[in-house]
Amino acid sequence: MSKHQSEVAKRRTFAIISHPDAGKTTITEKVLLFGNALQQAGTVKGKKSGQHAKSDWMQMEKDRGISVTTSVMQFPYNECLVNLLDTPGHEDFSEDTYRTLTAVDSCLMVIDAAKGVEERTIKLMEVTRLRDTPIITFMNKLDRDTRDPIELMDEVEDVLKIACAPITWPIGMGKEFKGVYNLYDDEVILYSTGQGHTIQERRTIQGLDSPELDKELGAYADDFRDEIELVRGASHEFDLEMFLAGELTPVYFGTALGNFGVDHMLDGLTAWAPAPQARETHDRKVEPMEEKFSGFVFKIQANMDPQHRDRIAFLRIVSGKYQKGMKSKHVRIGKEVRFSDALTFMAGDREAVEEASAGDIIGLHNHGSIQIGDTFTQGEDLKFTGIPHFAPELFKRIRLKDPLKQKQLLKGIIQLSEEGAVQVFRPLKNNDLIVGAVGPLQFDVVAQRLKDEYKVEAIYEPISVATARWVDSDDKQKMAEFEKKAYDNLALDGGDNLTYIAPTMVNLSLAQERYPDVNFRSTREH
Ligand code: G4P
């Protein structure tokens, strides 16, 4: 293996998907603790302590104590170099969350074991399905009274349509939580309370039949042995191929707050999660081991540093490596650019990294020439596919306080939509500007940025739009007929693509029934 190949092979790039409050922030803290990136866990989150997360760069995040943006943390674990892409977990999430999932090779799904599968997790799982991303599951909060673990697994299988293979199994829960049993190593790992801020020494008992277990658990030991027999019979066995195909998830149990189980999960992640994967372009598949650099932009973030007005474009390296000062082709505009000061993301900021490999994320300073979906290469005209727009779910009409600045508003909103901050729709029938978002906070961010960057003060008004679908058809005649009939509900998006904006979901299903030859698409590629 060349040096480049071994660098690539040790990368693991993943993101966490979960419902708000399931424990994503807490797990991120503990993961970084194990990655030696934080001296002491507890510095990621600032909600109550007044400290701020490493990822909370934007002022707005600080004000609200939530993470709006996606940031990247890189750290060593076992023999691997792990990239964790943080995603906004709160209610006010956005398309950024969705698109970040296109830049990872696996996901950690965190479930609150007292609550089970929740709505946001269902949505995010749908997005991971676009690329059949492998999923690892962590059942969190075992230090509380949770639901029955077998019932939890059944729910994951039923609702999320993915087979569950428990790797560990919990011994008790809540006050009686004693630890977990690893079904594959035949090892019991014991839990001690009150040590959540540290890396605990592993206390283990080898073998389920060990008399030590009886000492530790008393009369419960035999019940637990029976339970394990039952679990082995009733659950799937771990299967690497099915995991890599996104069909089966290994399941771990623990408590992020108590820092128990997170390391077991990381062991699984580093052992089984895929190294950087190949990515499709319009012409060919690009393999991570290729020597020449290529990558795509999946996110653009404004104002990370309030001192500088420029934006950071996050680029996932697909092949080759980045070196400080290297030249690269910005394929869409056909120009060569020099990466003089790309950002790299070693957590802890211990050193500025001068090199990055396939699987890593780098941040490029963007003065307006980079858009989401842009491809960078070393000369070849490639265009990566699969970086989607998602149909927004929230809509508002945007209007100016000062009507004379209409041109500025249009320019600003189109640029912000190219950047992926929001989506814009212009109805064919009038001069309205409709803004579409996936999460409500996007509206505030856009209004703020229009004011700061384009000097226009905009106000929002409610509008009755339930959803949007990009429309096209192979049948020109049917399409023309549809366009005529549905004219009042058609609009152009920021990239001039024809969109059907449905006043209600019923309208949408009627239109779909009436025009079976027209495709109503809920995602569109950049
Ligand atoms: P999120 O990022 O997914 O939204 O969740 P976060 O980690 O912020 O966790 C949500 C709440 O759940 C936090 O409590 C956190 O302390 C708690 N939590 C996380 N993991 C565990 C666990 O394993 N056991 C228990 N018992 N609680 C857990 P909070 O009161 O909302 O916040 P705070 O106490 O951190 O201020």
C-alpha cells in the first residue's frame, strides 16, 4: 500500500443522526474525550454552563445556545483517523443537515431508550437511504428507566426498516443499570456511576458463565443468562455485508452522560464502518485511492469569523490529497484556483494541518464564486452527482420594507439560494418571492444576512403553500398540458427549474393522479 492509500484506509467519516435531546451533544463530547481532543468532557455544550461548543461559531448559535451550523472534528481513535461531521440537531435544522449526510460514509444513530424512535430520526434515516449509508445504533440513557430493549429493537426494525444486531446487551436499567454484555466477545463490562467526565478503566468479567457474574449480580445473574439466550434466538446476528449495504445496524447500549458504552460503539465504528467510499460523477466513478485530488462542496457557511465577511465552503475530498498551496480546477467556472489557506479540522486546534486525504473535509474561503455542489479536481472535467436539494416544508412570502430595493432583494435571495441557505421560488403568475426552508430558523438567518450583506430589510408574510415538487416529463405534450392547467401553481426556483408549489397536500396528490406522466420530484440535484 502506498502512503496515500494507507492514509485513506484509516479514515472513518461519519455524522450523528438523532432526534433533539436524545444525547447527540453529550455523545460528541465523550467521543472527543476518547479522541483526546478535549481535556475534560463538558466543554462542547454551553446551554447552561456559559461555555461554548467548539462547533458553535456563529453569533446566533451563541445567543441561542444551539448549533445551527455543521462543523467538522477530526481525531485519532484505535488505528483510525475519525472525522465527525456535526449536524444541527435542534428543531431549527436545515437542509445543511441533510446535505452533510451526503458527505459521510457512515452514520451513528442515537436513540433515547426511554422514548424510542422519534420523528426527526425517521426523516434523517430517509435521507441516509439515498446512498444506503451504513448505520450504527446507540441506545442512550440506560441510567434512566427505559423501555424494554427488545421492544426498542422491534420498533427500530418496524419503523426504520433496518435489521438490528445487538452487539452489547444491557444488564438492568435506571438505578439498576450494571453494565453490558458483549455478545461476541463473551465479556461483561461493568458500569460505575458518577464517572461521566472521565475515561473509565474497563472493569470486565470474562464469560457469561463466570461465577464472578453471580457475585456481581446475585440472584439476577441466572435471569440475565436466560435473557441472553432469548436475545440470541430472537435477534439478527451481525453481518458485515448487510451492515455495509445499510440493511442491518449493530446496536450498542449505554449512557452518554455516564460515559459508558460510547467507547464500545467507537470500537465497532473503527472496526466495521467503511473507509472513504467512491463517489459517482456524470462520467465515471472516482475512487478514493486515486492519486489525483478531487472533491465536492456540500455546505457553505457564513461568518464563522465575524471579523471576516467571507464564507467557508466545506469540501469533502473524494480522491487524492490536499496540500497547502496546491492548485485545483474549479470545474463549473473552468478556472484554476490556488488553495492557499484552506481550513482543516483537527479537533483541539493543536496544529494547523497542511495535508488532508480522501475522506477528510477542508474549508475553503469563498468570496462568492463557490456554490453547493461544485466540483474541484486536478484538471479533469468531472461533476459529482448526488448532492441534492430537498423539497422545503415551510414557506413564506418575502417582501421589502423599502420597495425601491427590489433588485437588491432578488440578487441577495438568489445568491443565498445558490449557497443553499434557503430556497427561493418565483411564481409564474405574479411577482411574489416565496422562500422555502426545511427548518424555521433558516428564515431568521436569511433575514439577518440580507440585512448585513445586502443592506435590505425584508419581512415575511404567511403564504398557503404546503410543499414544492420539481416537475419534468419525457412526454412534451403531456408536460405542456400540465403547465397550462397548473399555471397558477407553477414557479421557478433559484436555478430556474420548474416547480409545482402545492397549496395543500391534497392538491399535490390530485395533480399526481391526474398527470401520471409528469414526475413530481422531492429532491433535485445541484
Ligand atoms: P441533543 O444534542 O441530542 O439535543 O442532546 P444533549 O446531548 O443536549 O442531551 C439532552 C439532555 O439529555 C441533556 O440534559 C443531557 O444531559 C441528557 N442526557 C444525555 N445523555 C444522557 C444519558 O445517558 N443519561 C441521562 N440521564 N441523561 C442524558 P439537559 O438537562 O437538557 O441539559 P444539561 O443538563 O446538559 O444542561
